Amino acid sequence: MILLRHGQSEFNLHFNATRQDPGIEDPRLTPLGHEQAEAAAEALAAQGVTRILASPYTRALQTAAPLARRLGLPVHVQPLVRERFAFTCDVGSHRDELCAAWPELDFGHLDAIWWPQEEEGSDSILSRARLFRGEMRERPDWPHTVVVCHWGFIMAMTGLSVMNGHWLRVDPTEDGPLTVSWHHG
């Protein structure tokens, strides 16, 4: 499968400049983030993608949209691939707000408040990544699946830090990291 980190968000722009949490809940993509999403869609269009999964955060849904349009595929919302809850940007939008903003997507399987209410520990996100890896392992279409997700989730899946708009291939039949160092930025 391909793990695609969402494009640059308003949070990323401010946090990377100041290393301070700017207090932006469920941030949208910046103009650069939209360019990164379009570039990823163009590059991934020739990769034989047949399925798109995306985190329920706005930045991930916005990143998935160009690829979905280009390939004529639906985006399946998958809360397991959400970001590790550690900053203000990890407060999501209420399910009803997501339904209004993205009427073409199915959010019926989400709780109204689908993100954690307190910081998510390393063991929790590593367990979530193992659960997702196990679910994907059972799907015959995993080699043709793009998962639009986040820095922390990709770290939990691979131990690697990936920049906004970049992606990497992951084989879910292989084991992920047992521990992760969260000081990669």
C-alpha cells in the first residue's frame, strides 16, 4: 500500500516556522498544500490505485480529493489512520460538520466526536497502526490502496518521518516498529 502524508496544513506552516502550537483545530491545506495534493495525484495516477482511504481530518480529505477526482474513485474515510492526538490540530471536526462539508463521503461509521480527548500515548498509536496493518493484510487489494494519513501515523507504521505531500510504500504483511522516537519534527 502507499501511505501518503497530507499536504502542508495551516498548522504545519505556522508550527514549522515557530515550533509553537498555533492553536488551529482541524486545519485546512495551505495553497502549497493544495499544490502538493495535486502533484501527488498526478504522480500516483499511474500506480494502479484502485482504493483510496483517508483520515477524517480536513487536511487528509483535501489531499485525497484530487486523486479521487483524477481516478474516479470514492474516498473511504478510515479513522484508524488519523493523526496521533498531541496538538491542537488533532482536534477534529464534528461528524455533522464533515457530512455538511463533504456530502459525497460516508461518515456514518464515525462517532460524532471521533478523535481522542487527551494526548495519545506511543503505545496507543502503535497498537492502532498494528490493527490497521492487520486489517490491510487481509485485503487482496492492499497493493493498490493509497492511504492518506499523517506524520505520526506514518511514524507508527514505519518508524520513518515523511514530509508533507510525500509518500512511501508499505507491505502490511511485514511487522512495523515496536517503538518510535517522536522527536523527528
